[in-house]
Amino acid sequence: MNIVFENPDKVNGLMTLTLEESDYKDAVEKQLKDYRKKASFPGFRPGMVPMGLVKKQVGTQVKMDVINKVVGEQLYKYVQDNKIQMLGQPMPSEKQVPQDLEKDTTFTFVFDIAVAPEFEVKLSGRDKVAYYNIKADDALIDRQVEMFASRSGSYVKAETFEGNDMLKGDLRQLDAEGNTLEGGLTLSEATIMPAYVKNEDQKKIFDGAKLGDVLTINPRQMYGDAELAAILKVEKDEIANYEGDFSYQITEISRYQAAPVDQTLFDSVFGEGTCADEAAFRAKIAEGLQVQLQSDSDFKFLQDVRAHIEKKVGKLTFPDAILKRVMLASNEDKGAEFVEKNYEGSIKQLTWHLIKEQLVAAHNIKIEDADIKATAVEAARVQFAQYGMNNVPTEYLENYAEEMMKNQQSIEGLVDRAVDIKLTQALKSVVKLDEKEVTLDEFNKLMEEK
């Protein structure tokens, strides 16, 4: 076999592979013999079919399969041995000439290879990058206390309606004169939350309403089809029968009331006996917030490092024509228009991918199973914390993480996250940090500017 690789402009590669009969003949003969052992032809016992008949039946297909396999293996071996940073898969070249598999013994295959541009990434203490330390100030802790109190709250009975109250009542369909419609729809304990009513005129009807009041409402004007069908307990295709007014007598007013900030709340959030008073409760909240806030700070830092390096590297030259063909081959169902529309964004992501590869290699970052599990456990901890569950036992978090790691797609995401975590820590010790203290609101505004 002879392989020639041409790469005059460093990014557009042309690979020519020439196969002689000796490169594939033995493998073809072996496959044909294996096929003959299993082949079943009329008039012949298994394994006794003449080789000439076998070759006539499947010889060309076997030869093509073997040649394709040999070409693929040798191509990727050449790329690996010669440390060619190939982007995407090889594409058949326009210089390829037709090959006659039945008659020829020597075959030549030509491929276009997209090669990554050459560049070097270097960072040192001369590179200054902003690092935003987000402080868990009183305003942020207040919001967290309110959130925990709200999540642990409960409904209490009320006499007069206020904005977010939930109502129950008797709903009766009315006729054109405003009287109860004989044979019309009636419901007891129909639930309505006026805060979610879309029509402002209908919403105002409930202002100042009291327990026992009878209101005249039009449910059709208050809700969309799906919501109305659920409230009236009818099928969606039946709601056209209920366009008119209904009477609604309020039988119950329920108001959601946040839990008091007391020992019961402290114990429910962080576990019994963890916080003895509100000061300790707030300190524990601040401690938990600081972990998440640092994660947010690190995320922003890596974004800023990316922007800094991309500016230093400048615009790279890519083999656009080949890469667009590669992209189209992966998105055949979306077409050339999709490729043109998304190509620039794809190149931006590819540029960062290549930069990141260099950084990871330069800092000898390796991801072990323990790193993946630790990332999964932390992801589980954050997920539970979002639902106000801050005292989940470590054993439970680890079991949850194990389940996450059974999904290949989850594994890929966890590996990427683990790489980012290690890379961020490495880079924080390399560049000069321009540290700035900000509130969470100020930080969020910075993120919105990106």
C-alpha cells in the first residue's frame, strides 16, 4: 500500500491511498471461505458449495467490504501515526476517479482532509482576567429565607379575597336572563385562582369578594381552552357549549401563608439541631450560597478567559469548503441552507474546542472516575438544593449520582463539567486575577451583557 498526503496550505489536506492486490487478497479469500462454510445453495450440502459459485454470488460485495475496511483502517492509522489533527471525517475528493471492483486489482482512493490550523496558546501572569467574587449580602440571604419560608408554608382559611388566594365555590350555568339554566352545568367546589385569569375585566369581579358572595362570571372569557375544560370538567370539544355567564358562590377562600421563621423551619431545611437560632440559620444559608456563588464566579471566569484567548489568537484560517461538506454530511436532512446559516457559529465553537484542547494538554489535566463521580454528586446536591432540600444525606446523593452515571449522555456532560472545573482551577493560578466584589444582582447584569 502506498499513502501520499499533501497539505500545502496547512489546512486543506489531500490523501491518496493506493491498494495493491496483496493488500486485500488474503482477507478476501478468508471471508469467502468463511461464507462458503455457512452458505446454503440448492443442490449442495452446507460447506460443499463450489468456490466459483460463491465468488460469483458474493465475491464483488466481499471484495468491496474488505477494501473499504482496509482503506478506513490505514487512513486513520496514517493520521494517528503522523499526528495529523483531522477535523471531522475524511470526504471523498472530486479528484477521485471511478474504480472497477470486478476487473481491477489495483485501486486508488482520494480523500479531502480538513486539518486544524496551527496556532499556540500561551498564558502567564502578564494576562489579566477579571474574577468576580459574589458576596452573599443580607439582601440575598433575605431572599433565601423568604424562599425557604414560602416552600414550607401552608394554606389558611380567609374571609375576604386577596390577590393570590384560591377560591372554591358552587358554579352554575345561567340562561340569557341571568337565571340558573334548567339542565345546565352545575359544579360544587369548582376551584378558581383569579390571579391567573387572563381577562382583566373578569379578574376585577373578584376584587373585595367575601365568603358567601355570589358573583356572575364568564369562564369562557377567563381561560384558554385547556384550562376551561379542566375547570368545567368537560372535554375540549364541548367547551363551545359554555360561552355564556355562570353564577359562582364562594364557599371557601384559601390563602397561602409562608411558614414562620422559627426552629421548625430551621430543622426542616438543614436538619434537626443544626441551627439553634435565626443567626445560625442565616449563616448556614450564606455558607451554602457561597459554594454556588463560587461556581458561578468560576463559570464567568472561564468565559472571560475564553474571550481573552480568542482575542489573542485572532481569526484562524479553516478549510471552509471541506468543513461545510463535513457539516452537510452530518445534517443531510437539514440541507445546505442550514449549513450556511450555522457555519460561523460552528467555527466559533470549534475554535474554542481547539484552544481548550491545548490548555488541557498544557496543564496535564486528566479526568478519572473519581472526578466524574464527584461532579455527579455536586450536580445532585445543586439539583436538590433548588427544591429546598439542603440536608440530603451524602449516601443518597452518591446513589443518585450512580444512577446519573449509567446514562452515556449524562457521562459526557459530567466529563465536560469535570474538565471545566479542573481547567478553571489551573488557569486561576496562571493568569493575574483582577478580583472584583459584586452583588448577585450586579453579577447577573454582567452575565446578561454577554
